[in-house]
Amino acid sequence: MSRISVRGFAVASATAVTTVGAVVGVASGSTGQPPQEAEATASDATLLADIPAGQQAQVQTSSLKQQAQTQAIAADTAAQKSAEESARKQAAEDAVAKQQAAQDAKEKAEKEAKERAAAKKAAASRSATRDSSDFAPQSSYSVAQVQSMARQMVPSGQFQCFSNIVDHESSWNYKATNASSGAYGLFQALPGTKMASAGADWQTNPATQIKWGLGYMNDRYGSPCEAWSFWQANNWY
């Protein structure tokens, strides 16, 4: 039975068909197969004839099983390759998402840190050691007295910027008046009545004017130093 094989069965089957075709061709007057091919056909037919009829079905079944196994192996290989490719793709996507999340977290932390620093700076610039109501009203004030009041009301880190603006606007004269525009006081408020929001004695009390000027700089620019930066760029604030 060693001569029995799937290949033998397949060749024998194909040869049988070829042989029938050759006989039909001769009957119809065709030239037929070459002698060598005819000999091979006869030999293969003899090989199939050698297999008992009962075992021919076994050979056919064995051939089908081998084909099924080959197809199953090919399918498993393709599935494994597809799974590996999907895993690589997912890993790459996860890495990109992780990197983006880290970048977003970093930017958020930096933004929050800047906001906290800005809030702290604004709070510091708004805080005053003393308020205008802490100073008793006088009939008049010297430049030194006005500057002393300002030092006690303006945060130390902001005083120089504050002083620079007052120097340029009024030279620390709390009664300075611009004849053409009507701007008035240490900060040349226009109109001067704006300073009434800090106190009714805005015309005669430099402490009231300082309170108003400090509030204006904080509200409009964030701090006296930010106001001074703007003044340097524009010659007004």
C-alpha cells in the first residue's frame, strides 16, 4: 500500500479524465496525445487500478483532510499576523494619547501657576499699609509729607513705579492744575471730580488723591508698575 498517496490519487484521477478525452479525440479524427503523454496516462491509470475500490475513498478522504489542515494553518497564521498588527497600532495610539495627556496636564499646571502668581501679585499691589482715613486732615501739606503718606499707603514693591508717575504728572503737587484741560491733583485726573469716589475732600487732601490714584492704577493696569510701563510707552496712562 506504499504506492497509495494523495498525489497518486489526484494524478490518477486527472489522468483518467485525460485518457477519456484522448479516446474521444481519436474517435473524432483528432491527432491525439503525443506518445510520451499517452504512456504516462496509461501508467497513472494502472496505479489507480492497483488501489482496491474500498481504499480509494480513504485516499480521497485523506486528501481532503490534508487540504483542510493546510487551510487551517494558513488561516491561523493570517489571524496571528492581523492580531499583531492591531496590537502594534493600538500601542502607537496609546503612546500618542499618553504624550498628549501629559502635555495638556503640563500646560494646565503652568496656566494655573501663572494665574495664582498674578492673583497674588494683584492682591499684594492692592493691599495698603494704611488707608487715607488714617491721616488727620491738615490745612496744607509739603511735598515731603505727601510722599511720606504715599509710602505708607502704597506697597513697598510698587512705590517707585507709583512715584515715577506722580513725578511726571504733578511733581507731587496735590493742587496742580492744568490750565488748558482742567486736569487736577497728583495724578492729573481729568476731570478732577473723578477723585470724589475716594472722598469728598479730594481737592484738599493728598491722602484721598493717593487712595484714588492707587485704585485707578490697580483697576486699570493691575499695579502701579504695570501702569508705569504703559506710561513709558505712551507718555500717558
